[in-house]
Amino acid sequence: MRGIFVRNHVKEDLKKGGVALGAWISVLNPSTARTVASSGLDWVLFDTEHGPAGIETIDGLVGAVMGAGALPLIRVVWNDINAIKKALDTGAYGVVVP
């Protein structure tokens, strides 16, 4: 589902002083990730720092949750520009840097 534009409602809500609720997903199944993303949460986060998934797997999961409601975020392995660029290249709406 690439090429779809989803407004960043998380960023908008936070700028207004609101709260954004989400979940860290460790299950590497696209259907499960999409179900979680469509449950009413604001964001879902995929962890590449401690999780077993590589960026190729995460890329598929980000694609699976696009348009489902929650925005995809990725926790990168460290503060490395290449890791951050690869994460953003998946279409994720943000990164968490440990």
C-alpha cells in the first residue's frame, strides 16, 4: 500500500498539547500488525534495536499498517544516520533513537 499519504495526526495532536497512545509490536506478522494499527491506537512502533527483525521485514510491516489508523514508527538500532535513513525510507512517520 505504498504511495498512500496519511496525515500525521500524532504530530498535530501533540502540538496541541494532546496525548498520543500506541503500542510496541514485537510480532512480525503483517496481518497482526495491521489489526493492532486499526484498533484505535495513534501509533505503532517496530523495534530494530532489540528485536530480531531486519529492515526488510520492518519495511513489509510498515506497508501493512499504512492507512490502518495508527502511524508506523521505528526504533533504530542506534544514533546512526544510515539506520535512520533506512527506517524513514520504509515510509515510517518517525524514528525513536536510543
